Amino acid sequence: MKKPVIGVLALQGAIEEHIAAAKLALKEMGIEGSVQQVKTVEDVDAVQGLIIPGGESTVIGRLSIISRTLQVIKQRIYDGMPVLGTCAGLVLLAKKVYDRVLGETRQPTLGVMDIVVERNAFGRQRESFEVELDIPIIGEKKFKAVFIRAPAIREIGPQVKAIAKLSNIIVAVQQQNMIGTAFHPELTEDTRIHQLLINMVMNTYNL
């Protein structure tokens, strides 16, 4: 049996937290697999699933162009590789991004998910908060979601499924092999979002 290799894009942001969460998710699922940092084109090619962490979406986008990983990640996603984008990672997946203050950001993104995202939609760092969300795709138990300078999903295309809402605002989505969350699942001890990604990897590659 082949062992899944989960990558965390390690250019900037909550890298170590996602590595720890993915390792814990594998352990809780009883799956022997590995989690590694992704910094180069070769690293992208070596993984079967990718996590794009929260951080500064503009910085991650620019660094991914410099490292030449942006186009390779985009192609891997089009080829079916499962991906999880959280907070800034969600912004990077989006086809269109705007900021309430700056307007359309024109920042480098992967542009693979048919969504419109508003950056910093819930306010700045001091307005961070935690909330219990219903996410039926991962089970009946509510998920404690941590929002830090979080984006909001303002529009979704016909292929996109809203999997979590806060009041009437969409905060988590799935489109085929892509999952995006406005919140930070790596900052809780609940690994079910990471397990969702791992299950997608197992199914995609028949592991």
C-alpha cells in the first residue's frame, strides 16, 4: 500500500501549524503517511495533496511566482490533486479577489476556484473571533472555527458547493478536488478538515 504524502506550501504563513495538524489527522485516521514542506517545483511534484496556509496572500502569491511553483501547483490542481486553502490560501485559490478599501487587488492568484473573495471581510487582527460552525460534510459535531483577518466568499459559481456559513456569509466551499475555508482549522485540535483533505487524497490516488 502506497503511503500518502501531504504537502504544506511553505513560502509564508501558518506552515508549522498545518504540518502538525496534518500529522495529527493521519495519526487519528490510522494512516501511515508523511507531511512535508513544499518550496520548489520538485516539492510540488512529490506530493499527492497540498495545503495552502493562511498568512499574507499577496506575499505568498509573489513568492510562488519567484519560486516558479504557482503554475505547477495550478496544473497539478487541474490534473486532480486535492488541495486545501485556508484564509490566505482560500484567497489564492479564487478567480477574483477584492478588498473593501482597495477594490480589486489584481494580486497573483491560482485562479482555479470559481469564487469571488473579499479580503479582510470581518475586520483586522484585533477583531479576530472564534465561533461554532455547522459543517455537515465532516459530521454532526460543530467545528470551532478561528477567524483572523478572515476573507469572505461573496459569490460562488455553479460547480462550487457552500459547505459552511456564518449567518448568511459563506465561509467554506468545495469545488471538485478543492476545499477552501475562510477560517484557520489548523489552530484547533479538531482535525476533521485535514482529514477531509486526506480522504480525498486516498480516494484520488486509490491508496
